[in-house]
Amino acid sequence: SGLKVSGSDVQFTVAEDSNDSTALVDLKVGDHVRFNKWFCSEIISLESEGNVPLGSKITLKDPFVLSDAPAQEKPTDSSLIDLQIKRSNDRLRNPLAVSIAFNMARLHEDTGRTVAAIELHKAIIKRHPSYVNCYLRLACIARDCGSLQDCSQWLQSAFKVDPGNPEVRTLVGNLHLSLCDWAPAQTIFDNLLQTKDPNVEAYSQLSMGNIYFSNLTTPGKFSKHLKHAADFFSRILNKDRGNFYAANGLGTVLAEKAELSKAREVFNRVREVSEDSIPDSLLNLGHIYLAQKQHPQALKMYQTYMSRTSKLGSGKSENNREDAEVLLYISFTYFDWGKQTELQNNSKAADSDERYQQCIKHIELAMKSNRDNLVLRYNLCMAKLQAAHCVLQKQYRNIPRTAQEVRGALQGLEESLPVVRQLLKWKGEGKKIVVPTAMLEDFIKNCSENIDSAKDHLKEEEKKENEAREMRELQRVEALMLQKERELTMVVQKEKEDQERRERERRARDKMRRVENLVSGWEKETKHDESVKAARNPVGEAPQVVDGFNQNEESHMSGANLFDSDSATDDDEPEKDEKKSKAAAQESERSIERPVKPATETSKDLFGDSSDDSSDEELTSSANKRGADSDDDEGNKRHKRG
């Protein structure tokens, strides 16, 4: 709330602003107050004037000096300042609450809420300064976050509170181990072993084994240190055969003795029994597979290790450091795999380029968390040199490549050369560079030669690609022309087919029209014949007698023969046969006088696919001939009748 402040350095009166309705109540001794953003202190006494809670007189632990305030925030007697109050918590006075608070802080650590864990540990220490576990946890948090100075300060505070606490001494020894201070760490753990405390004895022996194993590179002491490390791990296993960490350490000793099969069996057994609760066994298995040139299995172990350690919830800085180390292992695995593939020196070495690119990728990922690591810089340059050499050798291994690949190889070489030259310069100036001078000079020589070769290869590949591009363009134009020709041919063919179809339809229409004309002519002739017959036989005319027979009588007799067989007699049979013979004779004469075309020819004339109109003319003349023949028949009939 907005308050007016007046008084001395440590004692002053705060009065509620008349425009502010918030009452200054429930202030207690031990509360922390903050004025604006530049002053914070604790209330050590609180007095009230009369019965009015307002205008309380507050005594602070720290002096309140107005001159220390920034110029833009310096208050005056009539000005208002912001007052913030932080309440003290009395719950931690209960011993049970302290244990609960410590467990909550540990839960915050495991879930990654580091700030909340630190605040809770500090609150416990403030209420209970002798609670050593909080000092140790704060030291571990500082170590995991990469703040070794803060870690050392918290350990010193814990050592002051409880100098004889073995856990404090163990953590101090671990701090020396993380800093690779082997001698102080060895002294601390050796002293712990002399105390024969069962709570830390196994851990001290394991740490001593790790110290000796980490110093195997000491000149002339490889066998001695390896033997001491194996002795410490064996002591632990003799007392506790279920100690996974000791078994894992013994496996590393076997691996250093080149007994890779036995070491792999030990690590697999550790994985099986511990259910992968020890990630180091995965890392060690990866090293074993890498030594046995089983690169896919090694990569699988390394990647599994990274996934497991990322789920453990350890500090961010520690994770970054471990991840960078494992990424370096992965990159070396790809590098070694690529070199092994290149030994085939034929088309089967095509996968080498991809593996070198994976190596470069993982080194760059490792450098994100450690850009100042000179060894990583050199390894990156070496990977680029090997990748460029692989690309240049594709020409002699019958492996296809592109100008883009050669251009990328040349770019990597040009980026690597100045870096290695700078490393050589720093080494000449006395800067600590672990890479030998001979290796740096060799690299510069090979890189310069490969740059010149890469430039020539790039020109050659660009020329090939230009020629291939021109050839593809010609092929494209030729294919386009062929396609257009096919389309034109199809259009012409379609037009021809359409024209033929239209011609067939026209002929069909013409023939149908002629057929209709023929049919109408036939109908007219038929009607004409019927009218002629009707005119020759008018109604009421006496029936004509042909050969002594009456036509009406013949019709009557025919009807009687067909429909009334009971009225016929045997005497009529000779007359009936005579009439049939005469009718047949007349019909044969007509057939001779008027020949008829076969039905097939008439059908062909009417619906055939002839190329001229001769068939139609023949059909018309045939029809006219039949009309003339019918007239001749009628004339013959009249002649006979006459």
C-alpha cells in the first residue's frame, strides 16, 4: 500500500495514506518489508501509538538510508512509497514439518524445479541451521548447475556445522573427483576407509577404484593402477555380490585387459540384473562394440544411454556436459565406420560419405554446449577433410556424384584450413593445445592439396552437368516435337475418319432415299395393276370362260375342295387335276418371260457399300422391266382370252 515514511535510520513511523483504504494491520516481528525495489529488511520490533493501529513505529534490522535510493525513486516526507511485506512461516518450527519440507524440496529437484527446491532448502536452514542434509543438497544442486564455487561454499558451511559427518566428507571427495583433483580425493576416501564406517565403506572403496582406473595413463604405472582398481572392485563384490557399480567397474578392468568378450558378458549381466538402472553399463557396452567394429550396435548403445540419462532429471549443465561427451563418441563411431567402409575402395564404399556427414553433424551438436573446446574444433576439421577426400575419390570408385557434393567438400576444406592454421599459431605461441604439432602440419598440407584437387574436380563436374543439362534439353525438345507430330497425326486421322463417316452417312441417306422412291414406285405399280384389273373386270360383267370353265365356278370349286370336303365326289378329281396343270403351265410361262433377281443381289443393291450409283440404276431398270413384263402378261392373257 502507499505509505508515508518518517523517522530515523532504523526507527520510523508509517502512516496510511488518506487516499488509501488499506489498513496497516497484522504486522508482526520477523516480517520482511521491501520499500520500492531498492530496500529490503526485517522488522525486529513493532510499537503502536495509543489504541490506533495506524502510525505504528517500526524498527528495522538494517538502516533505512534515503540517500541510497535512486534519484528517480528517492522519497520525501510527503511522498508515497510502495511497501511490500513478506510473512514469516512458523510451520517449520515443527520437526515433522521439517522432514516433510525436505522431502518436498527433493521432489522439486527430481522434477526439475530447481529454484523452488533451493528456496525450500534455504528456508529450512534459516529455521534450523544445523540441518546438514540441506547444505549437502544445496551443494549438489550447485555442482549440477556448474557452479563449483557455490558448491564449495555450501560444503564449507556443512563442514563447519558437522566436521565429522562422513556424508559431508564423501561429498567433498566427490567435488575433488569432478575437478580431477585426484590427490585430495584419494586422501579423503582413504581416511574414510580407515574409519571403517559401514555406511560409507563400500562407496569409499568404489571411489578409490575409480581414482586408480582414471590414472591408468600415468607413465609406467598402467599395470599397477589397473591391479589396484581391480582389487578394490573385487573387495566390494566379495562382501556384496549384488553391487552393480562394482561389477561395472570390474568390467571396465577386463576391457582394459583386452578381454572384450568377458567384459561384454559382465556389462550385459549388469544390464539384466539392474534393469538398466546403471546407464554407465550402456556406455561401456558401446565402447566394447566399437572396439569390435560392430558400429550399429555401438550407436544403439550410445543413443540408448542418452535417452536414459535425459530422463533422470539431472542438472542442465551436467546433462550438457555428458551429452557433449556422448555425442563425441557417436561422431567417432560414424567416423570409424566410414573409414572401414572406404577400405573396400569400390562402389560398395558409397555409404562412407553419408557416415562422414553424420559424424560432422554430431560434432557440431557437441560444440553447441562447448564452443571453446579446441579438440572439438580440430575433430570437426578432420571429419570435413576425410569427407572431402571421400567425395573426391568417388570418381575412381565408379560412384556417381554431383557438382553440389564437390562444392560442399571444397567449402568444408576452405573452412577448416584457417582453423587449423590458427591452432598451429597458438601452439607456437605457447598456448596449451593437446594436438601434436606434427598432426597439425600434416593436416595443413593434406588440406591444401585437397583444395587444389577439389577445384579441378568441381570444374569437371560442372562441365559434365552442363553437358548433361544441354542433352536433357535437346531430348526434351525432341520429345516435345514427337509429341506434337503424334498429336498432328491424330488430328489428321480423326479428320479423315470423320470425313469417311460423313461420306458413308451421305451414301446411306441417298440409298435410303432411293429405296423409298422404289417402294413408292412399287406401290404405285401395284395400285395401277389393281386398277387395270378392276377396269378389265367391271362389276356385273359375265364371268369369262376359259377352256370351258367358269371362273366363278372354279373359285367355288376351289373353296369347296379346301373347306367342304364332304360335298366333293370322286368324279370331280379329273377336272381338278386338269385345272392344276393349266395353272402350273401358266405360271411357268410367266417365270420364263419375267426373270427375277436373287434376293441377295437385291439386298446388296439396296444396302450394300458400293462406290458408285450403278446398282441403283440397275435396280430402277429392273423395276421398270418388271412393270413391262406385267403389262406383257396382261396382254398375253387378253390375247388368250380373245
